[in-house]
Amino acid sequence: MRIAPLAALALAFAVGGCSESGLSPSAERGRQVYLAHCIACHNSDPAQAGAVVLARRREFGMLRHLGLTRAQIRSMLAAEGALLAALGAAAGLACGTAISLVLVYVVNRQSFNWTIDFHPPYALLGALIVILIGLAVITAIVSGREAMGIGPVRAVREDW
């Protein structure tokens, strides 16, 4: 069982209730649900990125043979991590927004004969996206450091 999704949902409900906007309790609940859906859609396994980087040892060895420095390869990995995290964040926002809109304007109206105002927590979502991208960059760099720990000749030796 993965703990990360449960922790993300707990964070969403804890932080989502800390609003200073003075919204009604039902609007605050809608905000919390929106945030929970967005975080759930953003959540992925950070170990997957690390495993992919470790599997690319031969590629890094070949790039080192071609003249790239370790710093250039680290920069490349950081850019890849940031782009993948940004793509995931955009997809997560799209999915979370769609689910929240359906819940607020369709399910609540049909099931309970009421609806709530839709007030997404833009600042909090922006902060979470920045944190997500930063953690993805750090994961890629740390994994890349481990993958580049062996020499370039040893890394490509299996290809010869």
C-alpha cells in the first residue's frame, strides 16, 4: 500500500480548511474537495523517475564519451524532471478541475438539490506545483548522481 496518496489527501483536507477568505462552510468544503482531487491527480511515484535514471547508465556513459560533462548531464536530467513534473501538474490540474466541476455542478445538484460556489485555492495549488516540480528536479539530480557514479568506460562496457 502506498502511503503518498493518503498523505496527500490528508494534506489537502488539513490545508484546505485554513482559508482566510471567510467563505461559507459548504464553499470551504468544496474548496477542500477540489484541492484533494488536484493533489490526487498530481500524485505519482517519485521512485519511478529514479529507476528510469538508473536504467539509463549506458546512455550517460555514451554521453560522457561524446564529451558531455557530469554537470551538463545533471542539467539535462534536471530539465527532464522539471518538464515531466510540469506536464504532470498540468494534467493533474485539468483532471482535478474537471472532477470538481462535475461534483459541484452536477452531482450535488442532482443528488442533493443544492450547489456551492466554486472557489479554487489558486495560491495553494501554485505552491504545490512549485514544490512538486522542485522535488522532481531533486529526485532526478540525486538519481543521476548515483547513475553517473561509475566511470564512462564501465557504463558502456556491456554494449561492446
